[in-house]
Amino acid sequence: MSKCDICKKSITKSLPGVECSKCEKIVHLNTKCSGLTNKQIVALKAASSLEWTCLDCQRDSPRRNSSIVIPEEDDDGDDTPVQINAKKLLNKITTEVEKAIKNEMRELNESLQFHSAKLEEVVECIDAFKQSIKVLERKNVELMNRNINLETRVGALEQRLHEIEQEKLINCVEIANVSYPSTEDLSKIVESVAIKLKQPLESVKNSQRLPGKKDQPMNIKVELKDESDQEKWILAAKSSKIIVADICPNEKNNHNSLSGRVGSTEPSDFESEGTESAPVFAHLCTIISRIV
């Protein structure tokens, strides 16, 4: 084991030495044996490229890098005990740990406060949404009730309108399959039908052509004074056979026109007789219900 050339004590891990770059003399790396200051010793330990030469051979020997000599094993007999203030070290460690824990707790507390504030905002938004949903649900129920009420009222008005229309048509009959004469006079046509049915002309109140298809003659609506007159006309028409020539004798094509009877206007109610079978009369109520 190497010994210091100055104090003759062993070089150990706790008391390392330094080798002269010229004469390879080894001395303790302290101010007493090496003659270096504390700052120089710290710098020499930090940088291995620095060189140290003893005072005896600074000018004679060639320069070489200084190196700190630390033996692999310490000689327990020659070790100088290192005293450590355990209490002071423990207090320092405790202080640092407390400081680190306080910093972590502070950051954690700030994070918790931030998330707590955000959670309160979310809860407030949810409460507001719940209130809005309740208001919308209440308004929806009100609108549904109003819609049901309106549907009921519209249905009642439609029913009433239908009844009014039927009441207007209760005194009417309809004459069908009468083509347009060259000089049409509805009063004359209706008068001819009344004569053929043996009904008084005073029972006729009004007459008019109804809208129809282009390829078919439009029916004639006859308004009578009351419902009893309507029934008389219908009964007389059912028992009579009238051809169009009887109504419009001056028209060229009337001899080839149709004859028929008064009754329902459904196709199943008419009997075919070649070119001479078609309705001339019809009860207006059944026709108008489809036209309107």
C-alpha cells in the first residue's frame, strides 16, 4: 500500500493521494502534504487533465498528467475515521422531503380545486337542462292538447258543413244524359221533363248545368220547392220511361240518344238496352257527394 512521501501515512480512499507528474512522488491530496489550496484541490479532483508537480522537481522532470491515487482496499489500521453528523443529515433530508411533499400537496390541492369548480359548472348546466326539458315537456303537452282540440273542432266543422250541404240539396234532383241543344234553354228542358213526369211547373224553383267531364254532357240540377216535391219527381221518374228525344225533339241526334229512368246514379242500377239504356234522372244528393 502506497504511503505519503511527506507524512509517511498510508494513502486510503478516505485520504487519497496525488502523484507528481515528473518524479511520480505520491503525497496526500490535502493542503498540508501537497501544498495546494482547497480550491486547487477541488479543481484537481474535478479535472483529470490537470497536472501537479512537487516543489522539488517542478523544473527538472518532463511534465506528465497528475492522477489521484485511490487504492482498491483500505488499511483499517491506518484509516482515519470520518465523522458524520447524522442528526444534521437526517434533519436536512427530512426538510427536503417535507418541502417536496408540500409542493406536491399544493399542486394536488390546486388541481382538486380546479376540477371541483368545473364539476360544479357541469352540475349547474345539467340542472338548467333539466329545467328546460321540463318546460319543453309542459309546452309539448299543451300543444298536443290544443292540437287534439283543434282536430275535434275541425271534425265537427266538417260534419256541420256536410250537413249544411246536404240540407241545401234535400230539395234537388238531377237530370242526366241530356246533351247540349244548339240553342239551350234550361227552363224549356226542365219544363219538358216536368210535363213528361206529370208534375206541376210551380214545383220548380231553379235549374242549372253542373260541371262534368268534357266527353259527357253535364247534368242538370233542378231545385224544387220542398222535399215532398222531390219525392214526387223521383217516384214519377221511376215509373216513367223518358228518352232524350222527348225532352229535346228538335235535335238531330236525339232519335239515337238514350232512354232511362230516374233512380240511383251507380252504374249497377242502370239496365243496358243497347243504345237506348242510360239514366236521365238521378237523386242529386248521391251525385253531389262525389262531385264536392
